[in-house]
Amino acid sequence: MGAPPVGTPEPRQPHRWGFPAYLLVEGVFLGVSALLGWLLVRGSAPGVWTVAVLLGLPTLCAATVAIVITIVRGNGPAIDLGLRFSWRDVGLGVAFGVGGLVLSIPAALIYMAIIGPENASSAVGDVFENLTAGPAQAFLVFALVALVAPFCEEVVYRGLLWGAMEKHGANRWVAFALTTIIFALAHFEFTRTPLLLIVAIPIGLARALTGNLTASIVAHQINNLLPAVALALSLTGALPGAV
């Protein structure tokens, strides 16, 4: 058999990671969270910087481990996770994100009407409650909520977990359904799970219909944009009671 023609791309090799890799990443997230809580809190009331570290660093560590796994045990994040940049996917991500807001804002209003505004805050809003911040701290919190957390969560759920499901024979719609459910449950905000499911649907659709993670990352960032702005303004006192 002769050599393949010049310029023929090499066939993609199946990645050598699956559900254990996802469980490892979740373990990293929980372990780093517990360690930081023990090191930084220890019975004292945490400030804004401490809360930002507690929220941001475990997620960053989890996403970093997920990317390293694809490099060591697979084809790298661009192939295995669909972490490829294109302006087309950015545009589609914006479209799905805006569409998600059209869906989720009325759902959030209905949710608040059912359980009451005093019970409708998110876990992130709860941990920052009664804290105040200067502009630099408020911007850091905004960046974590609007930019960093969506990127990291997409790498873990619609990247690593999605790829593990595909490895074991799931098509994109099964992966979409299961990652949407697991994403909503993994926030451990069980009274808000129905709302989180609604929020996750357009984000997952962005991943399913484009095949790339860029679109779902951007859609997720668009979804988090308004809460991040409200949280940052609340911390500075410009928008009391926003969270």
C-alpha cells in the first residue's frame, strides 16, 4: 500500500480519556475548594478578595486539569474539546446568548414570583451579601462571574464531560441533554435547578449545533453578563440589593 497523497490530513486518533477524567476534574474542584476554605476562612468572616479566590481558583484549577488531560491523554483541547476560535462561532454564541436571555429573564421573573424575591438570590449573590468593594475588587468579581467562570465551566461540562459521553457512543443530542442536566445539578442550588436548566438549554444548543466550544463559551458569558454587572454595582453600593 502506497503512502497517502501529500497534504492529506492524518486521521484523528480517539482520545484515551473518558468519565474517570471528568470525575477527577470534579474531585480537583471539590478538593481545592475544601483546602482553600480551610486555609482562608477558619471561622472568620471572609472579605471580597477571599471570596473571589474561593470562587475563582477551584474553577480555574478544574479547567486547567481538564485541558492538561486532553494534552496528555488525547489530541489536545482544540480537537478533543472543540476549543477552537472562529468569529463565526463568536457571532453564533452571541446569538444564542441573547436568545437565552430572552428565554431566561421571563423564567427568572416567574421563579421569583413563585418563591419570593427574598429567596431568589443565587449562591454567588449570597456569599457576597453584605460585602462592599472598591472599583478594583468589583471589577475582579465582574470578570470572574462574566468571563472566567463561563469559560472554565464550559471546558469541564460541554468540553470534557461532553467528550467523555461521545467516547462511549452518545450522539450530540444525548450529550446535550445529559450535560444540561448535570450542569444544572452540579451547582448544588437545588431550588434553582429548574431555572438553571432553562438557562443551560441555549448554551448547550450552541455547542450541539456548532460542534465547537467557542459558541457555548460566548453564549454562557452573555448569559452571565447582566448578573455580573448587577453584582459588581451592588458591591460598590451603586445598586443596593441587586444580588
